[in-house]
Amino acid sequence: MKTQLSHVSYLESEAIHIIREVAAEFERPALLFSGGKDSIIVLHLALKAFAPAPLPFPIMHVDTGHNFPEVIEFRDRTVAETGSRLIVASVQDAIDAGKITEDSGPRALRNRLQTPVLLEAIEEHRFDALFGGARRDEEKARAKERVYSFRDEFGQWDPKGQRPELWNLYNGRHKPGEHMRIFPISNWTELDVWHYLRDEEIEVPHVYFAHNRDVFMRDGMWLGVTEFLTPDEDEVVENKLVRFRTIGDATCTGSVESSATTIDQVIEEVGATRITERGATRADDRTAEAAMEDRKKEGYF
Amino acid sequence: MDLLRLATAGSVDDGKSTLIGRLLYDSKSIFEDQLESIEKTSNDRGDEHVNLALLTDGLRAEREQGITIDVAHRYFTTPRRKFIIGDTPGHIQYTRNMVTGASTADLAIILIDARKGVIEQSRRHAFIASLLRIPHLVVAVNKMDLVDYDQEVFESVRKEFAEFATRLDVPDLTFIPVSALHGDNIVDRSATMDWYRGATLLHHLEEVHIASDRNMVDPRFPVQYVIRPQSKQHHDFRGYAGTIAGGVMKPGDEIAALPSGFTSKIKAVLSPDGSELSEAYAPMSVTVLLEDELDVSRGDMICRVNNQPDVTQDLEAMVCWMSEASQLTVGSKLAIKHTTRWARAVVKDFRYRLDINTLSRDEGATALSLNEIGRVRLRTTQPLFADTYRRNRTTGSFILVDEATNVTVGAGMIRATE
């Protein structure tokens, strides 16, 4: 008799356990969905956790307005196919309403603006638990974060005051106004994600695979030319065969040169790469050594 | 490919970070941008060499102060296995972090400085590993390069540690002489220690047999969530979702549901993709369908008719106290979470506090403070369906939560249920 789970089955069981635990113990959970591969996996796991019943909570997209059109199309199709309920918290709407002010200039990022929009949506919908697709292998502050990550009434993360997390006994108790961020795939690596996507035949947006795109080099990354992002005079636009390793705001997510057009080729590429995914492609993590830790303390994902 | 969770405990002085850095580096799990980043920080701080400890010290305060204050998780994969490292600081003031890291570990690595031999800290780490019942223990006798790779030094450490370990409950104990700095016996065999015939550390991690570590004897299924679609298509579907905590479950098994005691048979065990499994075991997340309609809800326990946990409101337990703000003493009232069940608990009796360096019992003690471990007797408001921790790490463990702050303040391991 085989009595040892494969590592992928182990990770899947662990994630489903966490998702069910949250659905059972929280009053108003929601699942953060960006159309990126990690949130696609969390949604897939959540659907499995309650099948054949529908998802017992809505999904929420914090939309910076700077999107890859393919990703929004993918998001809407996923919502329709899974019969999920989608809530969009829009950064553009918040700017238009004068609630937040956008930095000006060609290099301004909207990444930080997601935080107040997210926190306001949490307050408006009175969410007490938010699932996210963050993984501990992504970034060194995340390596120290709990699966149940407590946020105070200001949405702040206190890295030094985290609750101990033992066995599979998660403690979600909180007061009104406080909430938890829940990370069911904390223990997955980038490679685990791709293996799972392949094994489960899960579709992801096409921008994860090699395609031709007009790009220009900035801060050592190939950024795509979009309506939101135009190159400076001295930045040369080239048409290259690229793919994205992460999908975030289109203005700060770089692509990597790649000829990987299938999942197997992506797995081969990820297995051989010597650069981390956020190191390669995320301007938002490059501003300082502790950029992620600082954003998280303020209430970022 | 399977997965091994390992816990490492120790201080920078033991070479623990160097050892982890070496495992990650030699298994090609450190990326160039990570290496560049720590090279830069090492230079900025004026370190003599690239400080691999910076790889695991992720928080700003940790990097600035050169200390580890929390459990850091690291991942690496070899062609044989995937590994999750729960890396915790080794100093006594971080006992709660060590207990946390140990709670989910299959294997613990204890580092001993060959020059210093078995010290208080090594004993403490070994004790915590045995208290948390980590099935496999590896003692890496490090810095062998600084004792001229002398076999006698290694043998004397081995002898002393093994002698101490007889007082503990360590099912599997392995000793490996290493030099993390030079890479001897970490991934590659040492060229200088030809007297050592055993496996390298990585080889041992890849080969150690973990399939029989979990309880395969006592079927335990704490119900987590009841799935009732209430749709036309699945009108009569009533599935009990949860994670198997012990034993094997299969269709046709005669089961009893606690606390009601009603019996039925398993109609099907569904995997998360909806397919029917011929059998399932811990720690699989499954959905169980029963032949009869029973009133079963979250917090209930499905087990076998002829193999049931104890149904009890009285627990004898070892508790590690994790709060700097309060103490655990007779009369303390707390929330308790055991499997999928919450209740309230009160400390009825304080048996003793353990000196975790000498293992001596202080029976005159009346309270536990932060990082202290002791034995207490608890009474709960509701019955729990419990086994001893020795028998089952899942149905034998619980956490204690402060009802005013909601903070997790205690970790408990059940010694007896009566």
C-alpha cells in the first residue's frame, strides 16, 4: 500500500485544508484574484475544496487600471465559467473620486495605490478574511509570514508580533474591524505552481508564454510598451520574443526573453533559471532592500 | 517525489546558517540576484566573507542586528525529494519559535560545534525535538575542519550525545561529521574524513524513510466542513470534508461519529477532484460520504466503530507557554483549539515545570512564563476526541488562545486523557 503523498498532493491537501478552515470559521471571506498564476491556483483549489457546491465566497480584483488586456479578458471568462461572484475595487475610480492622488511623471507606479483601495474595499464589504496567492519563496519578508497573517484595524502587518502557528491548528480569532490575510499556497515554489498548472490542465493568460512584443529596457528589465507606459527618448523600442514570469500592474512588471511556448518548456526554463521571479521582473520590489516588508506593513497583499 | 519537512535550530555561531546556505547553494537553490543582494549587504556591513545567514534573515530588524527572530521557511528540491526547511533561532529566549518549527517537522538537524562538544543548547534542542516527537534526528557535528578532522573528537561527541539521548524518546538518531564552511559531508563526501563510512547529510535527507512515520492504525477524521450543494443536480449530496488525521479510510468501513456515537458505513471517499478513492490516509484532504443520513457537523469526529479516540473533558498535557504578557497557572481560563473543535479550558492542576536544560522537574513551581514548558491538568467545557500525542501528533495536540487578545499563547501535547 502506498502511504506517502507526492509533494504536489501534499501541498494541495494542505492548501485545501486551509481554505476549508477559513470558510468554516470566518463570516465574510473573499478571494483576491488578479488573473496571475498564483491567484488562479488559489481559485482552482477553492473550487475543489467545496465541490460539487459552489464557491461560498466572492472573488475580488484590486484593479490598478494598468492592465494587460489579455489578463482582464481572462479574468472575466474565468468568472463566467466558474460562476463566481466578482467584486472589482478600482484604483482608477478612487483617483477619479479624489480619494487618492496619483504620483505624476512617466515613472510613477500605481502599485502603492492598491493598498488604500484594498483596505477601503475590505471595510466597505466588511471582509474578515482575504485569500491571497503569496508564496514564501517569492521574497524574504514573505518567507517569515504566517499562513494566517493578522492585520489590525488599519490593515497593518506587524512582522515581530506574529502569532505562533503550530501543527495545522490555525487561529483566526480577531476583533471586529481586524482581519486576516490567508495564504494557502505559502509553501509552494514557482516550480510547484507550474507543475500543478500542468498536471491539473489549468489555463493561464497567454502572456505567460513566449510571444512577440514591443519592449524597451529600463532598470535591467524588458518593459512592454502600452498605453500606460511609454519609453523615454533615449530608451530604444525593440520587438522581442518574451514572456512574463509574474503578472502585476503593466507598468512595473517586466518580461523575460524566452522561447517557451508550452508549459513543459516553461517548466524547463524555470528549472534552469538562476534569477528569482520577482528579482527578474518586478520594479516594485527593487526600490529598496526591504521594499516588500515596508509595503506589507502598510497593508499591501 | 515526496516531501520532507525539516527543522533546524541553532545560533549563527554553530554554523547553522552556513549549513543551510551550503545545502541551498550546492543544490542550486540560491538564485544569482539573491546572492548579489547578500554579497552587497555583506560588503556594506564589512563582513569578511559573504554572509549566507543573510539568506534566511528576511526582516529589516534581523539584517540590521544580525539576528534571527522568527521562523523562516526555505525550499529546495533535489531529484529525489522536495524539502521545506523551518529555520529557527536556537537561543533559549526563542524556545517558542523552535517549538513552532518542530510541530510540523519530519526531521530535525541539531548542530554541534566539534570544538565545544555537547553543550546546554544541544541538549535543549534535542529535548524539544523529542517533546514534539520529530521522528528523525540528525546530529551534525560541525566545524570538523577546526579539530583536524579528528575521528576521536567526533566519537566522543557521539558518545556523550547518545548517552543523553537515552533519557529522551528519540526513535531515529544519526550522527554525521561535517564542515559546513568547506562542504565536507554536506552534499559531497569529505575527502579528508575517510574514516566516516556513513551517508552525507543531503544523501541522508534524501533517503531517510518517512512513509511509516504517520499513524496508519487508528482512523481519525475530524469533520471540517459539511458540503451540501442544495442544487437540483446534487440534491441529496451531503459530504463531510476534512483532513485525515490518522489511519486509513475506505468505502465499506463501519464508522462511528462522535459525539453522537451513531454508526454508519462509508459510501465513498472523494478526492478533491471528485474521483472515488479506494483508500485514503493522513494527511489527505478528502470528502467522505456515508450510507446513512446522520447529524454530523464541524468539530465532530468520524472514527471506526471498534477504534475510537477518548471522549474527554480532562486532559493531562505538556504545555509550552508562548506569551510574554501573561502566565499559565491554576485557574487560568483560555480558549482551546483541538482538531476542528474550539472549547474553553481551565487549568485545574499545575504538576511541574521542566528545566529544559537539565530535564529536572520543579514540582514546587506554580506557573509557566514565556518559553517555559511544564505539565498541567486541564478541564474543558466540551468533550474533545483525543489521543495521546505519542500515538497521534494531530489528535494529540492543541493550542491555547488568550480570549482577551486572541493571541495564541500555548502549545499543548496530550499525555493522558482521563
